[in-house]
Amino acid sequence: VGGVMQAPYRIPYDALLPKRSQLTNVLVPVASSMSHVRQNAVRMEPTWMIMGHAAGTAAAMALRGKVAVQEVSVLQLQQTLLQQKQMIWP
């Protein structure tokens, strides 16, 4: 089995993004793309709230920066979420 391995309870920002070639400037925290392993973590209500918060923050950052949501800096998003007292690491 090849590919990049990630901790099962971490949800990367790009899981909230459709492929840029298919759709731009849309965030999908509810219909996110993930494996069955990661889905086990996402099924919990607090995780949905965290994903929604991250999506809203990313949308605001994209709007302020006049960039597509696919161009939002993940590092800046993480820093902003931490400043907002959001838990981003399991």
C-alpha cells in the first residue's frame, strides 16, 4: 500500500476542499473526503463543529486575502484557529 500516512484523527484542510479543477471557492466540512478510518473520528459531533469553525475561518481568510479557498495558508489558518482557542490537534 503506497501513499502518505497520517494520524487517523487528524483531518487535513484539503479534506474540506473539492479538487480545484472541479470546483473553486467551496468548502465542504460536512461532505468532506476521507477514508473509513478517518470517518470514525469525524462521526463525533465535536469534530463536526471544529471542521465547521475551520471552514468558516478559512472562508473569511480567503475573502480578506482575495484568494481562492484552495490558496489559504494552512499555517496561517492553524495559527488563527489556535488564537481563537480552537483545538486543532487530537
